[in-house]
Amino acid sequence: MTLTKIRHALVAALAILLATAAHAFAGSTDWARNDHAEVRLIAGSAGASGALDLGLEFRLKPGWHIYWRAPGDAGLPPTIDWAGSANLQPPAMAWPMPERYSIFGLTTFVYGGQVVLPIDARAADASVPVRLRAKVNYLACEKICVPYEAAFALDLAPGMSAPVETAAIAAFRARVPQRKAADDATAPLMVTRAGFVSDRAGLWLEVLSRSAAPLGRPEIMVEGPPALRFGAPRIDIAADRRSVLYRLPAAVIGQGGAVPKDPRLTITLADLGADLKAGGVLAAVEQVVTADSRAAVEAGTGLGWILLLAFLGGLVLNLMPCVLPVLSLKLLSVVGHGGERAAVRRGFLATAAGIVFSFLVLAAGALGLKAAGLAVGWGIQFQSPVFLGFMAVLLTLFALSLFGVIHIPLPGIAGTLATRAPQDVTAEGKTSLVGAFATGAFATLLATPCSAPFLGTALGFALTRGAQEIVTVFAVLGLGLAAPYLAVAAFPALAASLPRPGAWMKRLRIGLGVALLATVAWLGTVMWTVSGAGAPTRMEANWRPFDKVQLYNLVAEGRVVLVDVTADWCVTCKANKALVLERGPVAAELASGRVVAMRADWTRPDPRITGYLRSFGRFGIPFNAVYGPARPDGLALPEILTESAVSAAFRAAGQGK
């Protein structure tokens, strides 16, 4: 072979070698394409320290997406099998902020359009090439999901650099949430409290967060033990937009529905820009926190115990101030009897039947509201101006009847309601059973805004259960309210021994009529407020308006907080206020500032307050709870407050101070 031919062969071999090397040490593989996506493996650099800047780049057709590391209710994230690679330590995928995507009632976290998933890797020996062999599995989804697989081979020379790929990887690495310790005060976003609450109808995770700067579009993603699932959050932002309360519906898969004890959760907080696909992430932080599960633990109360509480609650309703008009009907019914024991028994049984029947009607109404997905609660009808107006007119008619001013014969089942309902036996000894039955129904109607001891627990149990429990508990409540009537029916001599009718009854009628008109005046003031015609309620000294975000912030600062849920139509609430909250040691604590007082006004419908009550399994008021460092989940107080109970709750909640 001549020298010239040898030279040409060497040049050709060198060209082939350089071409092969250029291909072997390129910054990316070819695209693996299909009908819905294309994907490739890219490399930005192989540093002298051995650090490798890698990424998995996707381009998805419009409407199609892949999944984040924690997909949510459905889906699978991309995975990479590095088998066959050489000089490579185990890589780790980094995950930029995804988008929240909902379909068919499911919430998932996805990437659409173009996305690069950065990969942190390292060469075992930085002085020799790295051999990358990657088998990628992923789902491309729209309304359906299609599984795909792609295989890539890429060899990296020591010190290689690919500026275009480096820039692409860096752009998406900047969108990866920062990992911060739970107590890292330098974090731009941080979790200040996480805890589970349960209203027995549902389980919720509440997360309170703080931001170093005002938030624009807050977002949260929660990862926990496999048994826990979380839905889309309800977001409540403070006025300064630096504090956010997230409330996520939670579900427990298996484990008998029991929440794991104080589970460890990975919580990702972010402030998103208008266009996430364009890189609009203002801040994103990932923290591992321990969630308080104490408030989610079921008390395990048996139905037998609940039925006893229901009976006692109904019985005590007879003594509540809001049943004062019913007391007038009871008295006149008793003193009007002529002494015939059989008539007494029939009349009082009819009244008891009216009470129990009315409670069954209430149970049916509660079932209907629940089936329609509407709010259900005890006394919420007093938030309706129409109902209040109806009650005012009806009580006025009764008062005028007691004064002897009018006599209104009404048709059908209400035939004797206005004038003869208070008397089960006429002067001729004839029993008005329809009137007696109507008296029981009216007693139930006026009892509904009252919340007596034991009543809240029984109602909370019933309204979060199924149809059988609701009907049973309401029926027993009716039996409790009807118990005095049943007692007289069992021992009619109790009524027969009362004084005979006489002139004193006229004076009693006038007194009871005045009491009814006073009730009408009270209903008028409530209707004025509920209808919006009255001026807004001015918050009294030492009290702040209820704000759950501010509440949790105060507790995080170590403060003790009293929450009072009240309404203008709740007479028991006003009694608690006058007898406990505005006098003695409780008032002194509130005035001193050692305890922060918050008032939630439920006079008008307010979904925030309704949801707050349900978080404690309550559906009526009054309701009070005390929060503090030792009880961040809140310590519920009895319906009827006492100074000792409230003061003890202050001490118990503040023990961690």
C-alpha cells in the first residue's frame, strides 16, 4: 500500500471515529414518539466532581398529560429502570410543581405540554465515561390512559457539556419545591399547624400555613401513608394574604376507617402564577410534618347511651326559656279539666302523640335535606324571615284568643288550634282531641330553637348517621318532650287534684297572653335582623369576629382562645352570655386579654359557621369551644355553661404555655 493510500485511510478512520464519538457523547437521545406523546433522555453536563445533570423530557399532545410522583385519586407516575448502565450511582428523579386536574369527581396532579423531569445522578468514577441505559414506563392520559414504554441509550464523556439541554433542565429544576425542615424560619412558605378533624359525617385534614409575602394563588398537595387519601382543598385566606387555612376532605382506606396515630405527611405548599405551563411558580416548599390525629378519634358512643341522652334532652326542653309559650298551653290545658279522668287521659295522650308525630316529621325533613345535599341543623328555621313571620302571627292569634278578643274557627286538623287547643275538655266535658294533638305539634315547633343539655350530643350522633338512627333518635327526643304529658296520662289524678276553674283563670290567661306578646316582640327583633333590615351587629368590647385562620394563628402563638357560636334567636345562648360570659371570672379573663374571645354569629345562614359546627359533630347552638397550646384541636364545652367549666377549659387548653 502506498503512503498516500495509508494517509487517506487514516483520515477516513479518524473521521469515522470522530463521528462515532460525537454521536456517543451527544446531549440527548432521539425522540421516542407515539400518537399522544414523545419523550427522550437528555444530559446537560458531566462535571469533574462526578455530578451528572440529566433529565427526562416529554412533549405531550394538547389535552394529554402524565402524572406527578403522587398522582392523587388515579394514575401512575413515570418510572425509569437503569439496568444495563455502567459507572452510574443510583439516580433520583426531581419533580417540578404539577397542575391540579379534576375529572369524573377525581383529583389528580399532572404535567401537560412540555415538561422536563430533572434527574440527580453521579458517576462512580468521574474520570471515565458514563454508560446510560434507561427503560421508561409512563401513562399518557386524557379521558383514557394509554401505557407506553421507551428505551434509551446515552454515553457521556467526562467533562461533557450541552448548553441547550442544561438550560432546559435548569428551567424545570427551578420549579422543584425547596425541601425545608418543619421549623425552618427561612422558608418562604411554611406549615404552622396540621391536624385531622372529624364531624362523623366526614374526615378532614386542616393545614394552616404562613407566607413571607402576600400570596396570589395558593396551592397545596399532601402525601401521607398509603391508607390516607385527600381531596381538593377548601381555601380560606387571611385578610393580609399571608396566612391560609386549607381544609382537605380525607378518607381512610382499610384499617377499619381509623386514622393512623399522628401520621407523618409530606406537604407541598406553593404560590402559583397565572400560567403554570409557562413556569409561573412564585414560591414552592416541601415540608415533612406530623399531623395531630386526636380530634379525629371517634368516641365510640353506643346507640343505647345516645338514646338515653336523647330522652333526657327532650325532657329538659320542657324547662328551657324558649318553650315559655308552650308552658302557657300546658297550664291552661291542665286547669281546664272538669275532673273526668278518662277525658284527662285521652287529652294528654293526644298531646303526647302530637309531640312524637311532629318529631317524626322533623326526622323526615332532616332525611330529605340530607338527601338533597342541603344544610341540616337544629333551629336553623329561625334563620328564615318567612318562618319567623309565621310564628309571630300564630302567637299573636293565641294571645288574642287568651284575651278573649277573637275566636277563629279554622278548618280541618287545625280546627281548634287557635282557641280551643289549650282545653282538652270543654265545660260540657267533651274532649277536643284535635286541639290536644295540635298543642303537641305547636310545643315541638316552639322547642326547635332551644338547645338543652344532652340534646347536642344526641343530635350530632343522629344527623351524621343513617335513616334508622335519625328516626330513632328523633322519636326518643319526642318521647322526652312528651314525658310530662305521658305522666299525667298515666296518673290523671294529678290533673284532677288541681283547683277548679274560677275567676283566677282569667287573670292567668291575661298573664300568659302578655308572655306570648313578649315572645312576639322578641321574634320581631330577630326577624328584623335576619331579614337584613336591621343594622349590622356591632362586635362588643373584648370580642373579635370569628375567623378560623386567625384562630389557628393565635393558637400557634401560644394564646388561649374562646369561640362562642350564638344567634339572636337563641335564648339559651343569651342566657349563657348573661350568666357566665359577661360576669365573674370568665369576663375578667376576657377583659384582661389573657384569653382571646371570638364570636361566630349564626343569626343568618353562614356556611363557614355551619361547617365549623359540623367539625365538632354539632348541628345546633349554643356551642362554645376553647383552644390553646395544649388543645389546638379545640375543647368543646357543655351547651349550658358554668363558670367552673369555662375556667377549667381555659386552664386545660393553656397548660402548654
